[in-house]
Amino acid sequence: MKKYILASFLLLIGLGASAQKFAYVDTEYILKHLPEYKSSLTQIDGMSQQYQKQIDDSFSEIDKMYKAYQADQVLLTDDMRKRRENDIIEKERKAKELQRLKFGPEGELFQMRTKLLKPIQEKIATTIAETAKGKFIDFVFDKSSESTMMIYASSNYDISNDVIIKLGYKPGTLVK
């Protein structure tokens, strides 16, 4: 469906205004040139691993509690059994809540990702707009975006290196 909409849009633009200029960028390529992007991804990955360890430790503790409960079950009174079952259920509820708080759609990792990456995305968008205006380009498409598919793109219209230079970096020197 997206392909047909894009093809129709491009056809209409091509028929209606043949003097318009098009260009594309490869944001994945641009991002690979930005040390602050690499640094942000490293921070996000570190926090993700730390959060995952906390959650894994919680579930490991729950598993130990459950195994101990199963081993002791025949020796426990009904009241003791209920109490231990409730403890396990409560511990599991807390672990799932921790998981939601860390990894959920409004969780800490999502918020951190937004805080770190949004300024980079805005910087790139502003630089792309400035570059396009300076080159009198009417439309710029993102080659790496899933929603926009290009069948063919001449490298004459790739302004990714121009954006990297304008951001103050050297094209071809990828951040490792």
C-alpha cells in the first residue's frame, strides 16, 4: 500500500512540476559518522543490560523461592503454604512491574533513548533542511527509511556527505 501511495505521489509531482529537484539522504550512513550517536547507543545499551540483570536476578530469586516451596510443600501446613504462595505471587508481580517500569513504552529505557537521540535527530533534520535549501532542492527522501522505498537513486542526488560535512565531520570516517 505504501509503495502505491509513494509511486502515485511521485508520479503526480513528476507530471505537475518537472522543474522540482529531488534528493535523498541515508540517515543510517549519516548516523554512523556521529560520535555522539555512537556514545548514546553505548549508554542506552549499558543501561539496558543493567536493567535486564536486575530483572533476571528478580526472576531467578522467584524461581529459587518456588523450588524451595515445592521441596517443602508436603511439610507445610495449609496456612504456611498459602503464605509462601502469596509471597511468590507478590514477588513475581513486583518483578513484572519492575520490567514494565524499565522496558515498557513509558519506561526508563524509552525515556533515556528519547532524551539522548532526539537532539541528534533534530540536529540532522535541521542540517538536511539547510543543505536542501542551499542546493535549491524541493524534496529529500530518506533512503534508509522503511516507509519510503526507492527503486533507483542516482548518487548525484545523494547529499549525505554534504550533511556530514555541514555537521562538522569527515565523510568516510565511520565511528567505531
